[in-house]
Amino acid sequence: MHYLFSNKRIVISNAAKEGFVLTGMRTTTAVNQPLLQDKVLKTKCLFLNLLRIFRPSLILDVGSMDGSDSMRFRRMSPQSKIIAIEANPYHFSNMQRNEELTSMNIEVRHRLASTEAVKGKFFITKGAVAGVIGGNMGTSSSLKPVDDSDVAEEIEVETIRLDEVIAEAITPKDWVAMWIDVEGAAFEVLSSVARAKQQIALLHVEVELVEFWCGQKLKNDVVKLVNEMGLVLLARSDNATQQDLVFINEQLLNEQAGGVRLALNLAKWLGPASSRLLAKI
């Protein structure tokens, strides 16, 4: 397998693939070990770059809020099916009225990703209710905030398993990329993709290092779950309490290391400009 990057040909031999080294809680091939150091990058740029390079059949934007990220995904992967899932009814209503989302063929669903096949509780914060200007629009969650004085409404939302969404949208041989921003409920959302875990190519997920929502799973628990799904960590954002993590399917990494290296280097050296550059290619 050969890739051309920076005028140097990268050769991945079968012999090299047979040597394994320990990386965190997963093992991966020695030849790819340099890609899996604890890199601090602008994770959104990296994820967008990876979308452009790999162009998965399906992209799930879970906790979409306003669909703006879904629109970025569309520009990076024009042929992908994109489904934006939002539990907050105010945000969902705004997204339904957004003609740009419709014109870009982005499907919007008012659902709460969960392993439970019933209605689930959803806590809407004061900054995320209808008509609030200048509030923190993205803090509502299926988990109750530790500071419950910030809760404006407690509602019930129809739930959906992500593996069922995947099974309906693509074939078992297709890849899916997931963007998850669900305010403390990442572990629960990721648990709902169990039956399709082998199809996850790329994952961008927000995790916490301290408890902001009652009973939430913290970073170590989420990383362990994602590792068990066959994904390895590529990069993280730099924050002491809340981080964005980018994971890639281990099989995809081993087969397409050159493409991953390209995405990483562009994100490192060009930042946001790298995604704009790739979008023109």
C-alpha cells in the first residue's frame, strides 16, 4: 500500500503490519504508532479533513442544535447521507424552518439518542428556551445539571437507537462518521450504536473530566467504551474540564494511514484553512 505525501512515498509493508505495540487501551500496528500520540489539535478541523478524505456513506450529527455543523459536513462530503438529530424542540423547530438545511439535503429528526425504546427525560436549560437571546443554547441534556437551578423545563422526547438509524440508512458494508455533542450523555448515546459499531469509521465526541451533569460518565469511561468498539484516539482539544476527542476505526487506520497522516498534518499546520483548502479539491 503506497501513499504520496510531501513528495515522499510512504510504504506500508505486510511485515510491518505484523508488529504490534500497546497504545492506551487498544493495540495497533507499530507503523501507525506515531499517528496515535496524545496530539492536541483543533479537532473540528481534523474531523472535517477526515470527512473530505474518506467521505463516509452516512454522517450522523447527534445533538445538532442548529444544523450548522451538518452544513459544514455537507461541504466536505457532498455525496454522504447526513442526518441531524436534535432533542430540544425549540432547536428542532428552528432547524425545520431553515431552508438552507433543506436545500443541502440534510435530514432533521426530533429524537433523543438512547438505548431505551421509550420516551426519555430531557432537561432544557434557561439559555436554550424559545426566545432567549444571548443564552448558552447548547447546554440542554438528557441528564440533569448538577446545578439544577439552571433547568427551565423538563420534558419527554421520543428516543431512538443510533444502530437502528444506521441500519435503515446504509448497508452493513458502508462506513458511518459520527459527531456527538450531547452535554454529558456521550456514554449513553454511544451505547445505542452497539449493533453497528463495526461500521463506525470516524467519531468526534465531547467528553467531560469533571461532573457537570448528575450521574454522567466521564472521559475515561467514554474512551474505554469507544476503544471496545474498535476505535483508537487520534487527537484531543486542550481543556482541563471538557474536551473534544477524535477517534478513527483501527482497521481504517491500518489500511489508510497515508490519508490519516495527511489530515493530521493539514490540521496541525494550517488549522481551519486546511478544511477550506480540501473543500475546493
